Amino acid sequence: MSKKSYIIVFIILLGVITMIYTRVYKDAEIKNNQKHELLMSLYKEKDDTAFLYILEHTVSSIPLADTLESISNTKKNERPANVQQFIETAKIQATEIDEQLFLLIKFSGYNDKFIEEYMNTGGETDTKSDDPDLSFLTHRLTWNPIRTISYGYWKSNPKLIDDRTREYLLSLAGELRSMNEKLSESKEMATSMASSSNYPSNVKRYLLKEIQPFILNIDKLNQDFYSDLRIAG
């Protein structure tokens, strides 16, 4: 066989190998994409189910708002045992409200962009956002300040709820009442849209849009309250 023939055969073999390699690579890529889409689909289905269940079983924040207003409206000479009972009740109610807010945010799709990039990059992501971390803010959003008030009341002599604390409690109660309306609307929306397509995603978007301002408002109230306490201290 001549040298030219060897070159022709080599070129043909190289072409065949390249075609085979390309086909195998494409098949592997398709399978990986299918696997990724399946994982994302299962993840979304799990989160949708959890989100709708939590939303359906949310506890009203009105009782907590009522308790906060009761503390704010106590008389200057109120029996300390009565005030402390209100505070302990508020701590229990706040724990429940904070936990359900935290879970609603976690299952609302708030972190979907981060998770999508995390899976696409095999566990590495440089996702940066100027948006507030709502899951972090909702962690003990109302319990922490109430615990601070409880500690301050326990240490005070005589036992008094100062005017700044009363003002803060009324403002917090107002935010909780308004936020509760939006949660109720989200629950109604979930019920009315149950038969439509893509309804979990629509409810999630609506919920995030409606309750985010209240979470940020409460966080601002908390920061101002803590700041005033430091100044007063």
C-alpha cells in the first residue's frame, strides 16, 4: 500500500473515531441534562408540596399582636406577675410565628436561583445578590426582641415597661396585623387557583412580593429599638 493510501486510511479512521467520540459525548450530555432536569423537577415538586402544606396550616399572627398590645397597654402600677405572664405568652406565640415565616421563605423558591447555579456548577457558585437574606431575617424575627424586653423587665427596679418599649410593641403589633392579612390572601389565592396550571409558583411569587416589605419593616423596627436601648444603657 502506498504512502498516499495510508494517509487516506488514517484520515478515514480519524473521521470515524471523531464521529464516534462526538456521538458518545452528545449522548452523555443529553443524559446528564435529563438527569439534571429530573432532579430539578423533583426538587420543585417537593418544595411546592411543602410550601402549600405550610401555607395551608399557617397560624394567625393576630394573637401575638393582641398580646403585644396588652403588654404595651399595661398600667404603670400593673402587678409584675401579670406583665410577666403576658411576656411569656408572647415568647411562645413569637416562636411559632417566626418558625412558620422561616419555613414559608425557605420553601417559597426564594433561593431557587442559587440552587440552580449550585447544581449547574457541580457545587460551586459565585452568586451574589444585594437582596436581603429573608431566611436569615425571619430567624427569631419577633422572638429575639421580646426576649430582650423580658430580660429588661426582669432586671428593672421598679418593674416598668418604659415608653419606648410600649411604642415599639404597638408598631410591631401593627406590622403583624397587616402581614397576617397578606398571608390570609395568599391562602385564599392558593385555594382558588388549585385547579390551574403552575399555581404553586404563582402563589409563591405573590407571597414573597407581599410579605417581604413587612419582614423588612419589622427588622427595621428591631434595629431601631436595639439602637435606642444601647443609647439608653
